[in-house]
Amino acid sequence: MHPWSGRARSGQPDVGLPQRLVVRLLLVLTAAAGCLDAVCVIRLGGAFASVVTGNLVQLGRGIATPDGPLLVSAAVAVGGYAVGVAAGSAGQARRSAGWYRRTSLLVAAELALLACVAGGWPATGGDPGPYTAALLLAAAAAAMGMQSAITIGSGVRGASTTYLTGTLTTVVRGLTTGRPPRLAGAADGAARLGALLVGATVGALLLRFAPLWAPVLPAVLVGTVVVIASASPRGRVEEPRRRRRRAFLLRSHGGGPTAPPPRPPGKRSG
């Protein structure tokens, strides 16, 4: 079968990874986003790879100032992000929420974009010029757009690995209301907020002490997700059509579920 079909060689559909594992994978992706955003903001023109709200503010600032380089950086980041979301969404079309084999392939595509950023970075000595910075920023933003689409399709309700304003809102709301389901969601959200902060901190430290290695860490983290997701066992279920056909054949041969026999007249049920 084609790898994008999400089917095993046996022809049975893939039911995806367990949700608890997916939650942990999203933590790693969040840390990668934090690290990459630190690199982009500090060295690639002041724009984020993943935070469209901040980039739109920077775009408005670039228009009003006017600040040509900032305007270009913000526009490139927003455009690259949109392209990444479109690519990630197209790769998950006609698929229910969950982490399937095609999800891992999409993360591998994200990894390829991050590898381009990490590979092109040393050639600039860690200080790219405006044109190179725009290219690197476009690739980074596209990778984060893909990651956002992947996260939405992962099956973890309300999860985000890039824009975390809503996550902070959910955490505070869950702690305020104190309801168990919301508390559980608040705990997962708080973990992602912490992962983003750690990733951004490490990214900034790498830029300070080992600048040539700063873009490598996001690629390593996303590569780790690809390896874990690909190596983890997953269950399989019968196709609905095959399952219905099997039930029909069983009923036809008297081996399937049948209606209960009628009760004798006048006898009450217990």
C-alpha cells in the first residue's frame, strides 16, 4: 500500500498511536518550537517562526515606521507559516483525528525543512545577511505551520505546540474552575508551556555560547519524535466494510447474532 494511505501491508487501517504517547510527543515538538522561535527572533530579522499574532504586530509596525527589513521578515514569516499549514492539512485530508503513519511522514517533512535551516546556518557563520535570513525564516515558518497542522490533527483536544496563548487561557481557566477534566487538561497545557520556555531558553543560550549549533537542536528534537513515533507499536482494526461483510456471512450461515427466541405466552420476564 502507498505510505500516505495510512494502511498496513495487510490492508488493515492503522488506528494510530496511544493518546498518552502523542501527548508526550507534542511536548518535544513544543520545545523545538520554542528553540526555533528564539533563533528566528534574535538572528532572523525579529520575526517568529510560529507566532502569527506577534508577526502581524511586527508587520504593522514595519508598515507604520516604515521599517523595510522588519516588514519583509514579518511578511515572509506569515506567508511561510500559511504555506506550511496548507501542506500539513492537505497531508491529513480525509483522515480522522489521531497520530497515524502519515502523521509521522508529515513530521519527517517538517524535519527536512528544519534540516535545511540547520544546514544553511553554518555557511553564514551564524549571522546571515538579509536575503539568506529571509530564506531560512521562510523554511522555519513553513516547518512550524506544518507542525501546527499536525498538532491539530493529532487527536489531543485543544493542544497546541506553537501558539500557546489559548493554552495559558485553558490552564488558568482549569485551575480556576477546579473541575477534574479541566484540571487534567490544565496539567498537560502547563507542561507544554514549560517545554516552550525551556526550548526558548536553551535556544537563546546556544546562540550566545555555541551559535552555530542553535538551529540544530530543533531538528534533533523533531527527529527524535519521528524515530519514536515510527518505532512505537500501534494497533489495527478491521475495515468497516470487511467487518460488515463478515457479520453478514455469519448471519447467513447461522453463526452470527440472532434475535432472542420469543417468550412463551403468559410467562412474565424476571
